Amino acid sequence: MSTITSEIKFLVELDENRVPEKLTWTAQDGGVQLEEAKAMLLSIWDSNTKETLRIDLWTKDMPVDEMKIFFHQTLVAMADTFERATQDETMTATMKDFCDYFAEKLELKA
């Protein structure tokens, strides 16, 4: 039986101070080709060390108000993913309560 692979590629253009100026990503299986992004958060689980490795990048022209929305949407998505991965409805509800609190404090929701 053959193995199927899929590649996701991130390109980061840096200025002279190594600050991201442009982020693009490609995921051919998903029909994405060099799409521009202003921010990305990537978490990878290292099973050997039992710790999360992270790459958090944003371009220097990422607006702060958009960063707040990005974080809120990421937290909501994490709660959804947590529920699918663990079926822990009680903690998922707690996480979603925090997401609502986060949005309220940042005045993201009416």
C-alpha cells in the first residue's frame, strides 16, 4: 500500500532587521497557491519532550484591531478543535465562556 503525502508551505519575506514584511502560503491539495496572510500561529506537538513548539509570525503592517479579531477567532477554533479531539463538553463550554469574555472585553461583539 502506498503512502499519500500532502505539503503545506509557508514563505516569509523579512526586512533588514528580520521582521516579517510578507507572509504567503501554499497548500496545493486545498487549492491554495501563494496566498498572502498578515499573521500565522503554528503549534506542533513534540511527543518526545511532551511540549508544544510554536511559530508565531505577523507582518509589521498587521493592524492591531485585526490582530485582536484574529486571536478571538483562533481561540474559538481551538475550543471547537478541543471538543472534537477530547469530547470534553464541560471544558469546551468553559473555553467558549472565556472566548465570549475575551470578545466582550475587547468590544469585538455587539
